[in-house]
Amino acid sequence: MSEPTRRPQPIILIRGFGGFDTAEERRDTYQRYNVGTVYPQKQGENYIYEGMVLRLIKSNWLYQDATNVVGYYSKEKNNEPQLPNLLRRILDPDTQQKFQNLNKLGYFQGKVVIDPGMALHLLETIKDPWHTFWVFRYYDLEDRQFNTYGKALVRLIDFIRELTVQKTGIKPKVNIIAHSMGGLLVREAIQTTYPAQNREAKEYINKIVTLGTPHQGITFQILQNWLNFIEAENELERFYPAKHEDNDPKAYYNFQKYFPLERLLTVVGTNYQTYKPFNSMLNRLFPMPNEFGINYNKSDGLVKQKAAQIPGAPRTFVHKCHGGNDSLISSREAYEIATRFFLGDVQVRLRFVEGKATLGMDIFGKSEFFLGVSIKPRGVDFDLFHQSKAAENCYGPFTKSDANSNKRNVNFSETNDELAFPWADEDKLIWQGYLHTSKIIADARIEDKDLVMRLDFLIGERDLYGIGFSDNVIFRKHYYIRALLERNPLELYLHTNDRSVDGGKLMEMVGDGCWQFVVEGTGFKGIFQIELDKIPLDGQPVAL
């Protein structure tokens, strides 16, 4: 019952913090999810991204907007709706019975209610309620309390499930995309509201994508003394680093007790340069542990990269800032990553096995080495996973050239301090992502059914003391991995350019769904491992 699915599910879109006065937010129809981004110097599909709302409607899944089916009010709605005589004559008995079923459940009364007319319209006209999206307009309630938000979200999910079962006879789970504080609101529902109702969130929520959510808080707390004087006190308290006991259900590290970590994807922004300069400066002045003070910013301008993650949950990095135009919420990257996580049929993992830098090691300063990879699948002209010097999210620093060890969670530096940017798991996971191959396989025009990804490897050196040469690029090289999907067993080839799909080196298979390959050139030689899993319609991924 609680297994994940990649079948289309209703999608709920949730905005972030609205500031101290939310009047403007209440006038915003789609809560910024209708805002897109222009990608200069691109063409066609890669040039104009129209925003998540329009893209969902125009996608192959043909999602339908159901936002106005639900109303959010500051005062109770207690009037019991009645079907007008005209509608009684027009509607068939089955639709009239569905209307009465919703009425008996109390969904037409309260502060979060189903609009009777829009509910009838949805039941009458929609072909498939599984392909609907809903914007959660919680600021319309004018009650800025997290417990209110959590209850309202759970009620919305119940509405969606009940409306869908009236149409199809089956209750779906929902997928959720939440920006910034919206992710904290989802956690309130999962870690507090559902348990208080003796229910488990995993039975109602399928998968969650958070965009720049401060799961571990925001490091600078200069507003703390103002909290008792503003309306948003309860909201702002959730932005501060958690100082809870282990048994506090609200703590981010207890999330896994209430929801499967593999069904949460945290999208982490890295471009602090394009966000508000004041916030970016504060992130530099208030570092998290192991960030080496003001040497780094490591944020999306508001939320630290580390704080936007929950340990153990999949993560990916997008070189966008926290909010505004050309940000996490308005980027095509967010749409592509979220829909692949929800609906993709292949799970990919890239791991570091061993490697050695053969250049660098400044004799005058103190050398630090960083390893980064950016990943782009064929068909989109931007990275679905991005690491770079500008993003400040490369793995490291390593202070020895030999970065190979047989130990787990080993610190590759000369001291016993933790890495400023550690591996994604104890087996040196670099990236875990999700891709679509079903359209490739189904397209009769494509003779060779293949999946192609570009991997951009970067090894950089930095002089910590600043007295020698710094910011050297030790190694940078593109590789292309091509998987022939119809070969049995599956074959993967490694290419060093994209000018031809012919040739390439057959990669060594080292286990079920696992291949190893060598990355080498002047300055670096390393071994990496790629793992491909098939995601079934329902259930957990299995090796290809």
C-alpha cells in the first residue's frame, strides 16, 4: 500500500515564505509557479521556459489546472449547498450522488472547502483526475500558524483523493513540489498533523520535491529579537537551526521516522551571486560547521547548501538562486528534475571509487583539492546536477593527492576534521538522478534505442594560505556515457566526444546494473562507477 509509484498522480504546488505582509501573495494566482525563465543564447525548447504551470499543461502528461476547485477562507463557510432545480434536471443521478457524497463528508463547510460548482464541473468534464495540479493557497487563511497550515494541507490531500475516487473508484496518493518554507510546511503535515490523526503520511503522499527548503534552518538570526512584534513569528521560528531533543518530532533528523527518505528529493540552489547582496553577505559571515569561515558562501543566497538537505535523502544541485526571476522556483531545471523524480523510469547513481592527482601541491602554500562533476542528459541544454568553483559545492577539500581509501566515511585530508563537502553517502555517492527512457523506446523513428549522458569532470586546487598559486584547474574533461537499452545484457559505452555514437569503449560490468570506467588525463586518474536501476510502475527500483 505504501510503495512508491511512477504512475501520474495529482500534483500539489506549495509556495515559500510570503514576507511580513502577504496581501500581494494573496493576489498572486499561482503563487509564482506561473513565472518562467529565459535562457539567453539557447534555441527552441531550451530558450523559453514558460513556468511550471504552463509546462505541466503543455506536457505529454496533459495536466489540468484544478486550483479553483478548492477555496481557502479566513472565516468559516457553514452554508450547506443545495443543487439548483436546473442542475437537478440536467445532471445524471450518478453525478448528483457524488455531490451528496462530498456533502456528507463535510467538504463544503469550514475554512478550507470544496467549491460545489467547480467540483461538479471537475466531475463532469475532466477525463482523468490523476492528471491534475493544485496550488495550495495557505496564505488566504490569514492565520499564520504552522499547525493551521499542516491541517489545511492534509485536508486538501483528502479532498483530492475523495474527488478522484468519485470519478475513478480509486484513491490516489499525491506528489508535492514545495519551494522554501513550503517544504517545512509539508514536514509539519508529515511529522505532526498525520501522526496526531493516527495516520501515516506515506499512505497519502507519494513523493516530495523541495526547492531550496531550509530543512536545517538559516544560519543568520538577526531578526530573532523582532519575532514578538510581527505577525510572522511562528513562521520565522521554523527558519532557525533546530535545537531540539532527539524525541522532538519536528526535528529534521527525525523526518525519516515518519516518511521514507528515498521518496524525498531535495533540490539545492548554489548561485548566491544573483540573490540579494545583503543576504549573501550574511551567509558568508555566519557559516555552518566545517565551512572554513568566511572563505566560502555555500548557499543559494538565503539557504545554505547543507541546510537545504536532509541526510540520507536524494539530493541534486542547480546553479540558481533562492527566489525571484531566474531562480529555483522559476527554472526549467526544477521542472525537469521534479518530473523525472515523479515519473522517470531509470534511476542513475554515480560513485567515486578511487583517484589520484598527479599535478599541483603548491610548495609555498597549503594545497586543497576539489572534485566536481556536472551531468547533462541528451535533450536538455543545461545540467541536471551541477558542481563548479562558482557553486562552491565540489567534494573536498582533500589535502593529499591520493584520495583513495578502503575505509567508509574516511576524511581524505591530513587532519581528522570532516570534509567541508562530504560524499552523499558512505559509499562515496556523487549523484543520484532520474531519467526518462520510455519515450525513446516507444518512438519508432529511433532505430538505436539509447540513453546518453554527458559528464563534465573537474579537479581543482586551491592554496589555503594564499601565498602560492591558487585556483588552479588540475584536470577537466568531458565524457559521454551511452547505454544501449535493447541489448541483453545491457551494454554501456564510454566516449570522449559527442561527434559520433559509433565506437566508444565498452565499459566493464562489475555487478548487476553496475559498470566501472576510468577518467584520466594530464593531472588526474580516477575510477568511477555508474549504476542503472529500472524503476517499475509500482515499487522500488531494481537493477537493469
